[in-house]
Amino acid sequence: MHNQIHLVSAGASDALIETQSAGIIQPCRRYIEGWQLRATYLAEQLALHPRGSDAYELAETRLAELRGEIAANRDYLVVEASRLPPDDLVDATLDELDALLASLSRAASASS
């Protein structure tokens, strides 16, 4: 009997892991839409204003700040998630952050 596998229903430890996962993902999920809107706005500003103008330089500066903010939050999510079992929602959030960072890089390179 000692080598048999016993299936049990999800217990308190599973619920705790899900709660911990949700706790680290929620802040990023709340900010992603705002970051996307800011990225779109800044890309439009770069396209609208002539290179060298104050507005253009401000948009470039804000774009770099946004990229840094997103990258820092992504790094935090990776560190915190590494302490938990694999989670599809964490992976999806990281993928979304990676896509957003890639779009910011494209906007920055298109402006240079």
C-alpha cells in the first residue's frame, strides 16, 4: 500500500498558491492597459512632431521612462513568480509585457 498513489482534491495549499499567484499578477494586469495607452500616445507624438523639437524630445524621454517602468515590473514579476509553481496566467502576463516592450522598442527605433 505504501507505493500507491492517492488522489486528493485541491486543498488549502493549492488555494494559497493561486492566491499568491494572483497577488503578484494583479498589479501588472491593472497597469498593462495604461501602459499600452501611454505607448500608443507617445508613438503618435513621435510621428506627429518633427525630430529635434521639444515635443519630440519629451516624447522620446517619456518613452524611455515607460520602457524602464515596464521592464522593472516585468523583472519583479519574474523574481516573484520563480518562487511559485509554473502558472499559465503568469506566463501570459510576461508574454504581454514582452510584446509591449517590443512595441516600445519598435517605436523608439522608428523615431531614430
